Amino acid sequence: MYAIVEIAGQQFKAEAGMRLYVHRLEAERGAVVEFEKVLLVDADGKVKVGEPTVKGAKVVCEVLSHLKGDKVIVFKKKRRKGYHKKNGHRQCLTEIKINEVVA
């Protein structure tokens, strides 16, 4: 059984026992979080598609840790003009574990 769920503006495929890295959530480490924006549920080949969400479906998760992603270098340059700009960015992430998918 799996579900397509919207978490912090992004869509993820969620199955029980799975670990995901999502944008930083406002939840403490070890907290249990429920997401109710379930867009699709597949239970043993029976697919329910929401309009826009599936009623009564939710995904129960546990927050494992807060961390930062890998550094991404942003380099801008205009040739023959002497212009170059280097900048870096590290995205703040939250690691969650999917405990169960309720359909």
C-alpha cells in the first residue's frame, strides 16, 4: 500500500517504513506528524484518486532529525565583461519516517 502525499509544497510517494527528506518542518525531533493532503492511495491494486484530496486518508510520520543538505554552488559569469559572482546554498531539511498510511 502506498500513497502520494503533499508535504511542504512537494509531492512524495509514501509507504510504511520509508524514510524521506523534506523541506524543514516546524516540528520537534521525535514528534509524530500527520499529513492529510493525500492525493492518491493504492491499496492492493485498488487506486483511489482524490478530487483534489482523498477523504479520510492520512499519512502518519515521525520526525527523526533536522539537517542541512549538500552545498550547491551558484556561479554567475558574463564573458569578456569581468563580471563573476560565486554564491553557495545549503537547504534545510527534515528527515521523517513513514509509520503508516491510513486509507
